[in-house]
Amino acid sequence: MKPDRRTFLAASLGLAAGAAATALLAHPKYHINRILPRSRVAILTADSYSEDLAQILWHGLDLFHLDVRGKSVLIKPNLVDYIPGNHINTHPLLVSAATECFRRLGAKTVLVGEGPGHQRDTELVLIESGFAEQLQRQMISFVDLNRDELVERPLLASYAGLKSLWLPRTILESDFVVSMPKVKAHHWSGVTLSMKNMFGVVPGAKYGWPKNILHWKGIQESILDICATVPVHFVIADAIMAMEGNGPLNGSARRLDRIVLADDAVAADATCARLMGFDPDKIVHIRAGAQFLGNSSVMRIDQLGEVVCFPEIPFQTVPEFEYLRLNRDLEHHT
Amino acid sequence: MRMDDPQRGSLLCVEQLIARQLPHGGWPFYSSAAQAAVEPTALTLLALPSTLIRERARAIGFLLQIQNPNGSWPAFFGDDPEGSGFTGLVVYALNRSGAKGTATDRAIPWLLQSRGWESHWLWKWKFRTTDRHVRLDPDKFGWPWTPETASWVVPTSYSLLALKDGIASSRPGLLQFRIRCGVEMLHDRICPQAGWNAGNGLVYGTGLAPHPDATSIALLALRETPFNDFVTPSLDWLEQRSQFCCAPWSLAWAILALTAFRRATKTLISRLESVVNTNAIADCASLAVAALALNSANGANPFGANS
């Protein structure tokens, strides 16, 4: 049967609508691609927070042949709050060791910057967590990213539906950003690692304490948008004493005795997730980040230090994230 | 620099603040920055003695100049025009500085309509059914930091301070409703051990630790409401917590709150004097609150006087 003109027109319109819908759905939500051909991760052993960390870190960094000579380095630890006895923050001795190493590597400047999410008095957290003393002793400058000068930047990914964010001038003008997370389970996002750590660059002076707009727009989505816009050049993750359960504040300490270094935030977080006994592919921001920010597959990660050891008992989580736990039968696939 | 008496210490803080005033009349958070922000400017305006006519006029002029078309205030110079959770603080500071007028009148309708998103029926339903990990009653709402987000303790407290400060509204019923609802919201979000964190007091069944600054600002906002089971234990907690607090921002807010409730602050003021090295406080907001707290030793507390 020969189609008449009306049928042809209707079919054409149907096809055009279908193509438009497909194009819309298939349209990537990211406008950059930072995936390296191969990523490098080093897992180092460190069984305590001591002055020895600088030496351990120096040997670890040596594996990466980093060139930071003449560059402005911004170290972004995870500094949330201070609750006596809780391992909430990146340890100040590790941050101090990292600063020393980057200075030795010839960085022009090394700053430490953070914008705590709930606690408005950053100085109180610095004092009570032992950071202030360490910063003073090492003569390290600290920038409260919550109260820095702000510059509006269009986002380079659109998962959360925000077009732009006001971001601290200090972080935008830094040549080399080092994310230094505390390895923790997190009751809203499953884990908080080097990518989630970048929430701290979103300024409280604009978005409040906490940065609630990011919660309403979606935590996993916001992590992706922030990491697309503010590149993480290197990761030093504090997994010496990690946190499981009801993180990021009220979980339990979990000893891992490890420091994880990486030149790729996605690779770092995928590795940390494995060390926690989680399947990184089940963590939304790691899985989506692997499409444009970095590598999560072990096939594309060069392990420079120790090999990844899955824990006998995976980290505890809140019930909603128990599905993250690695299926041990499938370990070899991940 | 060790200071000898609180009033002298306050004046030294003020001198530092005057030196940091930007050409357009505002203050940045960090002394090295050139971008004025609303919170340090409003707090400094409260801290400037009435004799500093020129500096106060420039500060007021700056705040009036950057008011948003909708009557709210941005968080900083150049910010988006939707409005921020600092609007209540600016209204309070302008009222207290004798600058009540058209600008503050324009801000009141914005404050009356701005509300945390948990008050929306859809989110009420969500918090009552699917999202039960955060303990809150969405019928008790206050003010958000930014539009389209939930209520938080500090913007709610700043807004209550403004609305309770003898302002007039063409909608007195709504005004009373928002004050009552904001007070109830603060009562609802209190931490299990008393005092306030940034927002909710309980998440995933675990009580959050209160923060000295949020607790102080909430107490100041509740000052003229009848005493109840929330205020006294929160004051007790704040008094105890302040005994080992050395950070100027938190310590100064605690002094202002405890003074307003006629609690003893002599030792805290002495500690603030020793802590406040005016050359070392880079943050103008902290310096302004320190100036206010040190001056409160003389009975001058802009958050404590009857309206």
C-alpha cells in the first residue's frame, strides 16, 4: 500500500519528535572531559599520626614525579567540626606533612583552605581540632573559603540544574588543588571522599551554613557539578583512622592504616571505596564521574604502591547504603 | 597587644574596623579583600559609636545602596538579587542605628513572605512520610539562608530580631504569625542537650552538638519570649561551653547573649580581652562582634536593650 501524504507527514512528525526526545535524553550533562588515558594511585601504609608522615608522604609523592615548581598550591582538607573523640577531620599532622612536601617540591605558595559546612566559626574548629597550633608552628597560611572574595563561575556540568556558582577567588586562582579528604561513610551520600570533600569550596557567606542549596538540588549531582568546575589535581586521602556508620560526624572510628594518593579524584575515590569494602560502581557520583572526570575501573588505574586489599568486614553504613557493600563473589570484576 | 580594660579593647577593635572600611562604605569579611559583605557591614554598623558620624553614614549609605529591588539584601556586593538570610540582620542594624525608614519598610514584606521550603505542602508531605531521618516539624518553619531552601537557626534568629524590634507592618496578623512560627521553629530544632546547631538537633537518631554562636544568636532572638524549658538549659550550656572557648567570634557572641540574660560574663570578657589581638583578627565580622562584646561590659549591648 502506498502511503498517502497525510500518513507520510504524521510519520515524519513522529520521527522528528522521537529524535528530539532521544537527543534531549542522550545529551550529556557535562561539558568537559578530564579522563586521563591511565590514572595513578598509590596506597601507603601509615599506622599512626606522627611526625613520620612527612617522610612517608615524600616517598609516596616521589612515585608521581609531580611538577609543582613555581605553582600556587591549595590544600583542601576536610574540616567539618570538632567533637572530642570523633575522627571527623583530616588530621592536622597529615596536612602539615603535605604542606612540607609541596614546599620541598618547589611550589611558589602553599595555602590551606576550607569552608566548613555547618560550623560558622572556622577559627573555633581550627583551634579545638589542633589545626591552629600546627598551622602556626609550620607558618602555613589558612583561608576560610566560607568568607573569601567570591567570583561567579558557570558550571561545567549540569546534573543539579544550577547554571553557575559563586566560588572563592583563592581556589579559582590556585594552580594546583589538592583534595585531602578524611575517608568516611556518609549518611546522605554513602561516602565522603575526595570528590565530596569539594563541597567545602562552596562559600557559606553566599549559600549559608550548611550549603543547603546543594542538598535540595541533589548531593550526588552537586558533587559532579562542583568537581567539573573546580578541577582536583591531586588527592591525599587520610585513611589512617577512617569513619564508618553514621558519618560524617557521628560514626565510629575504623582503623585502615593507609594514605591514598592519586592524580585522579575518581580513581582515588574508587580505590578508597574498595578499601572500605564498597562497590564504587554503586556510588552515584563515582559511577557518573567515571564518564568524564576520571577512571574508576581497576583496568585503567596503575597501582604504584600497595595493591588494594578488600576488608574482611566492609564498613558499616546507615541502612540506606548497605547496598554499597561489595559482593565478594564479584570482587575480581571490579 | 594586651589591653587593659574592655572599653579600651572595644575602641581598639573599632579603630581597626575604621581602617578597614572600603571606599564605598562597606566592610569585607577578610581585611585583605575588596568585596564588601553584608554581615560584617551590619555588625560593624552596630559596633560603631554614635560619635563616628561620617563612618556610620557611609556604612548606612552603602547598605541602602545595595538593597535589592524586592526589598531584601544580598549577601555581598554584586550578589544575585533574590535576597539572603542576612536581610533580618541588616534591618535590625539599620533600626538600631536610627536609619529606620523607607528601606527597612520595604524589607518587611520580603521578610514576611520569605520562608523555609519545609513549609511547602509537598515538602511537608515528604518530611512526614519518606524522609524521617531528620527530626523536624515542618509546620514550624523560619527563614532560609537562600531562597528555595529550608529554615536554619541563624537566618531565623536574625529575622526574628528584626521583626521583634518594634517594627510596624500593614499586616499585623501575618507579622505575629511569623514571629510565633519562628520561635516555635527554634524550639523544635533545639539539640537534645540544649543549645542549637546550624539547624536540626537530631539526625539519624543521633543528637548533634550545639554551636556557641548559633546558640547565642538564637537566645538573643528569644530574649523577649517567655522563659521556658528551652532557654534556661541553653543558657546553662552556653555558660559552661564558654569557659573553654578561645575563638573570638564564638566567645564574643556568647558574652552578648549571656549579658542580655544577665548572666555573669566578667571572666569571659577578660578572656576575650586577652584573646583579641586586634592585629591578628583578619575577619571584620569577628572583630565587630568582639567590639560589641567588650563594650557590653559597660552595659551597652545592642542585642540586649529593650526595644
